[in-house]
Amino acid sequence: MSQNIRSRRQAKAPPKDAKAKRSESEDSQQAQLQALKRERHLSLIRTLHMADFITLLNGLCGVMSIFSSLRYCLGDSSEHFNLWLAIVLMPFGLFFDFMDGKVARLRKKSSLMGQELDSLADLVSFGVAPSACAFCIGFRTAADNAVLVYFVLCGLARLARFNVTVANLPKDKSGKSKYFEGTPIPTTLSLVFTMAYWLHCDWLLDEMPFGVVGKGTFYEFHPAVILFFISGCMMISKSLHIPKL
């Protein structure tokens, strides 16, 4: 009887290695928090790892893409250089988003700051930047803008949910989550590539695909903007599980 009770307790108890890893992770997090609290010159910069700086490059691509979109709006609409630049910068953001995780795993160094930076950089590069580009190419009515705002807010909510629930998602043997709940925000690059094709065909402003509905009314909108609405809905979906590669 006592042997059965002992064996049950041993089965329920987590392996020592798991306990040690958990303890090391907690100690590392406490050390990072203490480092952020220190009042030193450039203390924030000193707490960042190499992977975090790569994440900042992702954010840089997003911000520069937005600025390029603004330059297009301020200039001659027949000159497409700034619009092309805005589109090209977003895939570069994806490259840095991919590389920061690779570097963190290779160096076996990650930070609490890095987790938050990653989400914020993704929001800029794959949420705000695509919506700014969409505005430039022709989605400029009040109804179009409402859909683009919905799209960005869905990306924001999706990233916040990921940060909160990632610890509870099923994991594989390596500790990585088996799937994403809803489409990851970088999948919005499919919309960017679609806009690149429209730009190549010169389907901009008054030549937008599928035309415009309710022209001159308060509900005037371009049917093509529905693609952004669908993308937003897919990001916040709870039932849609995307396998993680």
C-alpha cells in the first residue's frame, strides 16, 4: 500500500530537471527586472540582447514603411517610388522578425523586454504599415478607414492574447507551441503582396479593383477593403488553429 502511494506521488511530482529549469527561468526573470530598476546611464540599452536589437530593426522597417507611404501621399500620385519602398520594407520586417528568434535560440538568451518588443514591432510592421499603404493606394473613404482601423485593432488584440495565453497552449517536446490561435499577424503580408500586384497593374485610387459602392454617399466604400476585414477576423479567431512550423 505504501509503495503504491509513493509511486503515485513520484508520478505526480515533476522531474528534477523541469524544476531546475523553472527555477533558472524565474531567477533569470528576477535578475532582468532588477536590472531594469537600476538607475544607471543607458540602463535600458544595457538590458537588451542581440536578438532584441534585431527585433528593433523589424520595428524600424515598419516605421520607415509608414513614412514612405506618407511621402507618397504628399507627392505626385503618378510617382510610385515611395509606395514601392513602403511595400518592400514590410517583407524586410518579416526577415528580422524571423531572425530575432533564431538568434535568441542560438545564443540561448532571451529577455522579458524582448517578448514585448517583438509584439510591438509586429504591430507596427504588419498592422499599421499595411493599413497606411492601403490608405495610400485608394482606401480613403470614411467606411474604408473604419475597416482599416478594425484591421489594426484586431492585430493589436491578437498580439495581446498571444502574450497572455502562450504559456497555456499545448507544447511539443522542444517546448514550442504546437499551433497559433488565429492567424499570426505576419500573414497580413499576403495583403501587402496583393497591393504590390495592384500597384504593378496601376490599379490605384480611381482604378481600384471592383470599383466603389455608394459613391458620393456617407457609406461610400471600396469592396476590395473587405480583404482587410476578413484578415482581421481571422487574426482574432479562437477556433482557427494554425500549425506552428
